[in-house]
Amino acid sequence: MMTDKQRRFREKYLSEISPWYHGLLHIGVMYVAGISTIAWCVSQLKSPTWEWLLIIPIAIAGNFVEWGMHMHVMHRLKDVFALRAIYDRHTRQHHQYFTDNDVEIHTVREFRIVFFPWRVLIVLAVASAVFGYTASLVLGPNAGYMFPITMIGHYMVYETFHVCCHLPENAFIRNAPFISTIRRHHTAHHNMGIMMHLNMNLTFPVADWAMGTSDLNRGLLGHLFNGYDETHQKPELKPLIAKFRTAKVEEERVTLEGPKLSEDEIRTLVGAGSQA
């Protein structure tokens, strides 16, 4: 159940969204631009064979980059213009708007707090073009196109999985492989007690498993196909998670910069695998 503090933040945030903003236009431009770019790159391939295998290491690397950006930029303030803006949008806004007491949106206007701005896709497209051009000089043009195909594809998956984490729950989200897993994984991440430290993946929790920053004590396959199951949640985390679900603790100990944790609570997080 949403607390009064979360409700007040939502009301203030929604009141400050520009009247020119339209959620369907926001995501429509993103998906059309992203999918069109991938389709164009695929159309440029010339009888690719082994080059398709490059998708695997590029995607795995992207999963760790996703984890690293979330852990070290979105939740760690870097006083540089663009990085500071990412932190502000994520920790000070997104994590105030959503807690594990209520992670759902109900209007397309709220896409503003879920999806990244268009400039993120532009930056990613430029980066993938640079990596792709470099790879094409060494491995050939087909190999070069695999970078934008995979990197932009990963971004499309990221945004799709993320919005599935914040849409009202339904039978598809509850039962779809991978999506149900990331819904539970990300909802746990929105708990104010662990948000700065655990469950940083938004696509597949591969890096969280590898880096030990998951709230679950399972192997890789268990992480990927966990669904809504909480029986494997690390027992030492449960009291901390329960504590920060209460309105009183949220009101007294949660700031725009995240939770104010005691030394014992920090030790619990470190023991559970936190990198902090």
C-alpha cells in the first residue's frame, strides 16, 4: 500500500510534467527509431554466418554495462553535468515515485517517470556505430553491424522489461518467462532499504548473479527462471526489507539521496553481497 510520503511525491511530480508531454509519442518515437535502426542494419548484412555469434558476447557485455551504470551512476552521485542528471532522474525521482509498496503506473502520462529521454537512444546509437565501425575494420562489415543490432536491441528489451515492471500486474506479466522474473527482481530493488545496493539488472539478472548483488541465493538458471518465487530470498535481508516497507521508517529515514542506514544494516547488505 502506498504511503502518504510516496503519494505526496507523485502528486507533486505529476503536477510539474509539461503540458506538452505525451507518453505515447515518447515511446512511439523511441520504438520506431530503435526498431527501424535494427531493421536497416539487418538489411545491410551480406550472407552473415559466424558473425551472428558475436551477439552473445556483445549482449553479455551489455548486461554488465547495464549493471555498472545502474550501480555506479544511477545510484552514486557523480558531480558531472550528464551523470548528475542521470542520478537526479533515477535516485531522486524514480525511486521516490516507486517503492515496493506500490510500483505501478495507471496513465500514459506516467511514462515520463519510467522511460529514458530520447537522448539516451541517440547516445547509444552513436556509441554502437563507433564500436561497429571499429569492429568492421578488423572483422568485416557484417561483424560491425552486429554492434548496433545488439546494443540497440538490448536497449529495446531494457525499456520493455522496465515498463512491464511498472504496469499494473496482469496474467501476462505474472506468467511470462523472464518478464515475471525481472518484475519480482526489480520490485525488490525498489525497497528503500536495499535500493542503493542490490538487484541492479533490468533485463536479465546475469550480472547481479555473477557479482553477488542479487537478493536471491540461487544459481544462474534459478535467477533467470525464478518468476515471482521468494523462497530463495536471502534470509538476512528479510527483516531489513520489511522494516523499510513501513510508513514510519520511510518518513524518518528515507531522503532524496536514499535511505539512512545504520552500521548493522550496512553490514547486513555487505554480507548479502553489496558492493557498497
